[in-house]
Amino acid sequence: MLEYHTVIHVTTPLAPHEFWYEHSFSKNVAVHERQLQIEIPKTRPVKIKSPDRKYETQELGERRIYTWIVKDFVPDRKHDRESILEEPDFAPDVQLSTFADWQQVGQWYAKLQGDRVVVDESVRKKAAELTQGATTPSEKARRLYNYVALNIRYVSISFGVGRLQPHAASEVLQNGYGDCKDKHTLLQSLLKAENIQSYPCCSAATVNSIRTCPRRHSSITKLRRSNWAGNLRGLIPRQRSRPMA
């Protein structure tokens, strides 16, 4: 039997004055008892999603405590073997967020991403090179998209706020690699260099994810009046083209 107790202190929040948390209880090992407690200021509103796990709420002074308890859990090995070929469900058992809605998430992310979309000389030169001879915005956008999709390798180095804030477009262009948000930042800058307006947006990582938990979302770019959609790795046009990977 193993018994342990952990406390995690976050001293530098990724989003000032906001926080979010998610947790999944072990499903493949036997557990005698496991507790999860989340303590927050009583006056702070939060969104909680815990569809399959009941929890208790207690107020103590100026604090509110949410408690989840799992007792005498034994994994169903037979069910695990039968479901091994099924698509796994990665949705956490518990999700909590202080973001109230998409507008708040968007405003926060805009501050992280906005100053990274800069059209410097290197970006402007590359955009002009790639779109030489193209006569329509649609053709220019397709060429720029294909360049980012085929030539910028997908590499994710996620530490601290770097999990959420992209690198500058010129840096991604010079490095030749980046993750999904780096790719869309470079693409948005290339499009901007050709006077094509585009916008970043967030796409849910899983259908069951809480809608305002930033960690469960990834970034994509949508072109104005276009028929493009995105997945977790960047952009996927509904027309013929290769996805960013």
C-alpha cells in the first residue's frame, strides 16, 4: 500500500487573476481512498464540470472547499480489455475555470498573441516571394498556407506561458519549426503582409471539455469570408490541400 500527499503552489499564474485546473482519477489501479480538495475564495465565481464524479461543497470562513472522494475502487480489467480498441476518452474527471465565457478567454489570448503578429522585413519578403504571380487573394492565401503547412515542421516545446503564447512570426520563419499557435501566427503575419485579414480562434481539444478552460483548447486561424477550418495542429482547409502536421 502506498500513501502520499501532495501540495502544488503556483506562484506565477499563466493568466493574471485567473486560474483553471483539471484532474483525472486513476482508472487502471486499485485505490483504497483518494481525495481531491480544491479551495478557493468564497466570493470567487468558478465553473466546474464533473459529470461522473460527485463532490461536496463546504464553506469555511472566507474560503469555499470542493472535495471529491474515491473509495475502494477496483479497475474492471475485463472492460479494459474489451475497450482497448475503442477510441480513448481523454476528458478529465474534474475541470474548473474562473473564465466566465469565450469573450474573456478571447480577450486574454488576444493580449498574448497580438504583439507576435508582426510583419517585419523577413516576413514581408517571404510573402512577396511566395505570392509572386498570384492575382487573387484566394490564390495568395492558398500559397501562403501551403508554405506553412509543408515547410514549417511541427515541434512543440511547452514550458510555462510558452504553452499558450506563440513565438514571434519572424522567429518561427527563421527557425523553420513551431507548434500550432506558432504556425498560425506565422500564417497570419504572411497574410497580413499581403493585406489579407485573418483571425486566430480557439478550438476545443475534446468534445466534452469545459468551454472556458484554456488548457483544453488549441489555436487556429480563420480567414475572413473563407471556408477554412482547423484542428489541434493548426489549419485544415476544406478544399484540397495538405494539413499542417
